[in-house]
Amino acid sequence: MLIVFKRSHVMRTHIYIGIVLMLFILGNTGYTQDQGKDDSLDAAINSFLQAVEKNPHHADAHYNLGILYSEKGMREEAVAEYKKTLELEPNYVKAHNNLGVIYYETDRFDEAIECFKKSLAASPEYLEAQYNLGIAYYGKKQYADAVAAFKKAVEINPKFEKGYYNLGVTYATMDSPDDSLAAFKKTVSINPQFSDAYYNMGVIYTKKNQLDEAIKSLQKALELNPNDDKSHFALGVIYQVKRKTKLSGGR
């Protein structure tokens, strides 16, 4: 999770609080194992290597090798395996998606976007690729395209809270507070336990100078996550603003 948040050592009337970004990218796993046991992971890799040695055209084995290499941080090897998968099965949508994830994580946004688009060309309702496309556009600062992609994601799955959350983040980045607030409200209607969405609602209300609503949202965030320092800090700033406003007679 990326966090944009500024703290001031001296209390001021300006409000130094920012939106919390989520933007988690979604990959696909094809083989489940205990990541805490390296021996198990290596054994899985060796088994899939044996599979492709016996049958070089085994696309699923190449795909799972890509996943496991990625888990080990061996990105070049993972990319090679996903590309091999796609040579064998050009419409293997999960391989396109996972290749796009690696490109995104290495700031190769254009290549990531191309991968996600290829995945969607083969499977237009593939939620993970649609959502990841929005994240890649956000990474390129193509915010209007990111909004369109996230909107499509929540059309595919109207209960997809992460899609609404990142839609809210993108609207906030575009300085569209009303749209951002609506997206965060939708997020918490789906998942009432989403504390960061309440925090971000507090930030938006603060920027709209609706301080009482901001306080309510931040208090809700703290009800869900009492150890959330950013919400405590934001509340402190808002209370100080209200105090100074009162002392100055509303001027």
C-alpha cells in the first residue's frame, strides 16, 4: 500500500493530511504451497521442471513455474516461463495478466498495459486484468483511463470493493472530491470494515471544509482500527483548526 501523508512538527491551521492509496495489483496463483518452507517451494519447482522436460509443450507447467519463480523473486525466469506459456497458448489469460503484473512492478507500464489488454481481448470479463489495467494507467498518470478501467471492473463485479476504493483514490488525485467521496461511500457500503476508506472520506470532507463530517468519518476509522496513527493525527489537526476558528470568532 502506498501512503501519501505529511506530518508537521508545528501545529498549523493548514491541514496536512492526504489520501491513502491502495492500488494493490492482482496476480493469479496456480499452485498452492507454504511460502514459509523454501524446501517445499524448491521441490515444486523441480517437479514442474521435470514436467516440462518430459513434455516441453505443457503450458500449465510453464505457467506454474512462472508463479513460483516470481514468488522467489526470480523475475527474469518468471517472465521467460510466462512467455513460453503464451507461445504454447496465446490466449492463456492468466499468463498475460501475471506477466503484466511483473512489468507493472518494474515500472514498465506500457508493457503492463499491453499485457492486460491482451488478457481482456481473450476474456473481456476477466476482473483481475480489468482492475490491473486501471492500476497500470494510474501508474502512468493517465487518470481518465484509470477511471474508465476501474468503472468497468465494478461493472463486472458490483461488489468489488477494491475497484470502488481505487476509483475513489483516482478521483481524489484528479481533484474531483464529490466523485471521490461517492466511490468511498460505495466502498464502505460493501465492506463496512474498510477503515482506510473511512479515513479517506475524512480527508475529502476536510478538503470540502465539512469538518463535522470529517470528524465522524475519522472516528469511524479509529473505531475499526484504534492504532491508526494517521487518523489520530488528522483528528488532531481538525480539532486544532476548529479551536483556532472559534478563538478567532469564525474569521
